[in-house]
Amino acid sequence: MAEKQITVTSPLMPNLDELNQYLQDIWQRKWITNNGHYHKELEKALCEYLDVPYVSLFTNGTLPLITALQALRITGEVITTPYSFVATTHALWWNGIKPVFVDIDPTTGNLDPDQIEAAITPRTTAIMPVHVYGKPCDTERIQEIADKYGLKVIYDAAHAFGVKVNGTSILNAGDMSTLSFHATKVYNTIEGGALVMHDEQTKKRIDYLKNFGFAGETEVVAPGINSKMDEMRAAYGLLNLKQVDAAIEARHQVAIKYREALRDVEGITFFDDMPGVKHNYSYFPIFVDAEKYGMTRDELYFKMKEQNVLGRRYFYPLISTFSTYRGLDSAKPSNLPNAHKMADEVICLPMHHALSEEDVQRILELIVK
Ligand SMILES: Cc1ncc(COP(=O)(O)O)c(C=O)c1O
């Protein structure tokens, strides 16, 4: 019989008795959504935990992207990366904006700042980079370019919960940053997300936009959407916040073991920690050089799958190859060689807080020959 399944991730879930106490309180208050008690508490707690000035909660991590673009009145063309989850580019489509794909830096997986300027046209209004796998983008370089050309910067920080550079939250970079609290993320509210912004006025406007555009009882100021987080998920999120540090440390220990065992395996590479960065170990991608390793990425991926070890080819295929976007000039493979190479070589190994020593050894035995 096949050994037990090892999944690529496992959700961090609060203690059920503690959650039950919060639920009883919600049942008594009878205020179950629309900026309720736990919603306000979670926004406050996240500002503190993440060390950011303002947070607005959302029902998922896609709607904050769509809403940030709407709030900043971004139009025309936006420079972005093909090496991400498809929601990043979809957010542009939902706003009627043309995505312009720029290649990634092969050493980080993030949008390559050296290639951004060549893609700017008179119609460019913003840059939308992603901190892929929670690895910080070169935010200084990107801001310099944005300032030079008068562009806005919206970071898709779906993977970057709690990540800091030299003691400062990465979420403070750019004009706004978005987070996803999906079940698969380091920190989750089952489904959920947030927008991080710098000032109270912007927070107010975002709060209108996620509530149909209502500014008060009788006034609607924009065609907003309904993206409000309910009280039950906010309560779940408050409890998960108490255990997220321990979960990140458990992930860190897994990363240490993976790196130790894989460092000398010919044809397998991975990212090391970056100096000055507090990482969240949200993913552990490895890259398979078929010639040196003697097996292709897909051969290894399916070999693991046969043994009930589920990796994930994340991000494969590239966003720029999907039918919705492949007709764009910037989507041509010749424009995106680094992104194609990474997408063809990547496997994200199982990575979560509950992986046992035994699990890690079983995974490694399949890779280390
Ligand atoms: C980079 C990136 N952006 C956006 C999203 C969308 O977040 P959600 O699934 O919470 O809508 C995800 C989630 O999977 C993601 O990985």
C-alpha cells in the first residue's frame, strides 16, 4: 500500500475551543459582517503584527488587486510579471488595462528592474510586481524608475506576509500592497486578503470601494464591489495570528533541512536566504536542470506523485501562455526567456508548519540519489 499522502501545504488552523468562544460571542452580538467587532480587531492586530500604518480586510487576495488599481485610477498599460499566479494579471483585465509582461531576474524570480524601462510607453501608468515566494523585489530600484516616469507601484504581496527588509515591512513599499489569506498561505483566514496603504484618506476610499462604493448611508462615490470580510473569518484570523510566528519558525526548520540535504545534489538548485531579510518560508521551490540531474522536472514531479508526495509546479504554465494573454506582443516567449526557464524547471516541495522529520526524510529520499 502507498505510504500516506504528503500534501504541498496544510492549513494553519486555530484551536477549535478558542474559536468556539469567539463564535459564541458573535452569536450574541448578532453583527456578522459589515465592519463588525472582529473585523476591526483584526485590522488593528494586523497593523501591529505587520508593522504597517493601515490595513483594509477583503474576502480574498484577488479583489484587493482589482480594487487597488481602481482606487488609483490606473488605466492604459501596466508593466507586470508573467511569473505569478494568474490572479495578478486577471486584476488588470478586470480593470480594462493592458498587461505588459517583462522578464524576471533569474536569481530571484522577481520582475527584473533592468528590463522595466524598455517596456515603458506613453500609455504606461503603473508597475505591478510580485514578491514571488515572499522574496522581496528590488523595491528601491523599482521606485526610482516609477518616480522618474511618474508611475504608480502596486505590489502583489500575496506571498509576503510578515516579510521584512532591514527591519522594515516589505508591505510599506510602493503605493499599495496586497495580501492573500487563502488557506494555502502562511497565514490564512480560510479565504481572505487585505490591502495595505500609507494614509487614512486612502484607507477610507478603499473601504468605500469594497462596500459597493458607499460613502455613508446614502451616497455612492464609485462602482465599488462587495468584498467585505465577515466576522467569523475575522475571528478565525485573530486566533491564527497568535500562532503564525511558531508556524513560520517550523517552516524555517524544514527549509534548513531541505537546504542541507540538497546543497550538493548535482542539477538541483534553490534559493538561499537573502541578507537582511526576515523571510516567511512560504514556499520551497527547487529548480531541476534535466541534463545535470539526469531527469526532467516533470519526471521528478511524477515520480514524487507516484509515491504520494505532492509537489507543485508553481508557477507553470506561465501566465503569458494562457489563451487570455498569449496574443499580446509582450507575451512572446522570446521576450521572456528567464521566466520560461524557471517555469520549466520549478517544483515547489511540500512546505508547511506540520511536516514531520519523517515526512521531510521521505521527500528528500525521492530527490537525493
Ligand atoms: C501571487 C498571488 N497573487 C494573488 C493571489 C490571489 O489570492 P486569492 O486566492 O486569495 O484570491 C494569489 C493566490 O493564490 C497569489 O499567489
